[in-house]
Amino acid sequence: MTSSPSFLLSTLRDYSIMTTPLNPSNQPGTPDPDFGDQGTLTLHTLINDPEFVAVHLFKGIAGDSQGGTIFSAQMFRDDRYVYALGRMDERGELDMTFADRGLTFGNFVAKHSSAGGKLAVSQGGKIYMLGWSERADGWADLVVACFDHNGKPDPAFGQNGRVIIPTPPDLELHTDLSSIHVQPDNKLLISPSYTSLSVSKPAIGVLLRLMPDGSSDTGFSNNGRWEFTLPDHPKSATAIGACLSQGENIIIAGHVQFGAQKDDAVVARLSHDGQIDSSFGDRSLPGFHVVEAPGYATRFNALIERSDGSLVGAGGANMSGEQQTAGLLVALTPNGTPHQLFNNRKPLITRIDDTVDIVWVTALAMTENKFVVASGGRQSTSIYLASFLPDGQPDRNFNGKGYTDLDSESRDDPVVVTSGLGGRVVISANVLGLSPEGVGLARRFYG
């Protein structure tokens, strides 16, 4: 393998097609015809209810143990936005055994607009949904809602099954970029995404931990709240793109802004009580791994743990002077050092071709330490689904060339991938269409 940190997928396009002929029956990376209409469905068609007008946007998806797919949404009904939570069966049809004829919807606060967001499902089957609720002043607060496995609100969680997290002054909430994770002990990790409305006060990434009943975990950091700051750079803007559990520890991935135009992707490990774990990462900065990609501004949007315990961060990279943004992939050992079997221990800069922006916004661990990533959303309008081998090489068996072009342009965040029936990959996005807000689209591919 070359020692260069860059690997251009476009150089494999013709060669891969010739050496890996497509098997139309179940070729990885090709549409599953048993899902929806030849592998594709829209949220509007799935719901098929004239009471919901104009807006049908996917905001989260998650696989369940029966081979179905749980989804959250933002829709419009009775003159306001509403959240929706439903489940598709293995054929991509609305599961009428879930909630009230397949769908539960409403507002978190009466007569105030709201929407769903990212999803997480506990080992016991509880469904946790992020969302937002409009305030009287027109701004929005983050909401965490809990439902049982059949879509009924959990009265033991928060107030009537939901917890509202007020947005701090001078900050604007971005629910679609916020994330949620259920730990093995059923505590919840929440990373709200904010931008600062004040030039003098940059936004700081925060990680919140809630108890299983929705109350703040006072045993975690500072009363349930950990702020993402680096030693010697306490005033730098930071953001958390993703988090996950590693045993009792917590791994976060995001970026820190060291200068006006320079972001650096970062992974860090916290102990169970929210303290930086100095045994993780770089010797020069214990507890953290800062991606070294000279000349590039880098960010992480997604983080996964593979079956061997190694970590893969996915995001974007932009070189000063270049118009196009490239995808960023980094593999680390469980202790936060560069993985020697992945791209010669270097960050992997990926492109489809030199004319298309690619930012990986979501990732999914597959069998045999493979993984898939997807681009799209507001960070890169082109939607691609790509598969990689454990060493970072494109998986040429995936659609014959390592990636699939969904041939759709993103209109809005988020793009999400999850596991489906029999190791298949389900992806949701909101694409350009007749509605100005976009059209909620879901597709399932062989994995």
C-alpha cells in the first residue's frame, strides 16, 4: 500500500467494475428489491395519511431485533410541526402492531412545534429519541423522549416520558447534528450541537449523562455535564460529533478549532465518572488523539467500534486553497493510537472524484471488521454509500467498485445508516423533491 495519506476512489472505478462483476441477486451495495419499491421508499408513501401535509422528513433510524427499522420524523399537521415515531417491518411497510397503527406523533409541549431526531435503542428494547421543542420566543430546546418497544411513552422517564434540556443563552441548537447513545447500564449520553451567537464566546462541545429515569447523573463530571476543552486551549471552540461506550469508559469524537480557519479532528476517552483517561491517546496530550493531517482542516462526525475493539472515526477534510472537501477516515487501537494495519497508520483522505464534495457523516460497523460510511446532508449534498476493508482499502465487492451513488441530492440533515435484516444496510436521507423542505427517502442495500 502507498504511504500517502490520500486514497482516491475514482482511480478504482473502471478497474473494479472489470474485476468484480455484479451478481444481481444479492451483490453487496446493490438495492434489496424486497424493501419498499425495488429497495426504495419515501416517508410520504410510507405514512400515506392526508392529515400530514407538505413536510415528511426522516430524522433518525435504528434497527430492531426483529429485522424492522424504527424511524423518527418531522412532519406537519394541524398548523404546526410535529414529531413522529414509527416502525417499518422487514418489507419496508408500516408495522401496524407498533404504537397506534404504526405511528405515534405529537408535540412535546402543547401547541408548540416540535420534531424528532436521532434514535438509540437499549438492549432491553426501550427507544430513546432526540428532538426539539419550540419555545415561546421562537427558539428551540433539545428534548430526550423515551418509549417502550411498542412505541408507548414511558411514564417513568422524565415528565410524561420526556426531558427538556434548555438551550443556554447566546447559543443556537442544531438537533440534527446532536447525538445520543445508551450505555450498557442504561444511562444515556447526550451530545447537543450548538453554535454560538456571540463572537466573543465560542461554542464548547458538551456531553450530558442522564440516569435511566431521565434525571441528571450527578456522579458524572460536573453534575452530569462534561465540557470538551483541551489543556492549554481552554477558550478554543470545540464540538462533539459522536460518542460511544468502551466497557465502562466513554469515547467521544469531534473537533477543536485552534485558529480562525483550522479545525483538528480529535478523539478522547473519559472514565465512567467523566474524567479524562490519561492512558488513552497521544503521549504529548494524554487522554486525547489529535489527527495529524498537515495542511488539512479536519472534523469527525461519526465514530464506531469494530468487533476487534478498534475505533474508526469518520468525517471531512479540507485543504487550504482547495474548493472540494474530502472524506476523512482514521482507525485507532482501543487505546487511541494509530492502527498500524490501517493505511500505514495515517489518516485516509477519500474522494469519489475531484469535482464532488465528500464528507462522511454517518458510519456502521459490519462483519469481519469492515465498515460502511455515507455522505450527504448540508456538509456534502452528494449522497454516497461506501464500504471499506479493515485496512482502509475500498471493498471492491461492494457494488463492484467500493461505493454506491444514491443519485440523489441532499436537501437537509441528517443522513443516517443502520443495520437491517440479515446484515443489510438501511440509509435515510432528505433529498431534493417537490417539497421545498425536501423529501424523506429510505433505501436498503445488501451488506
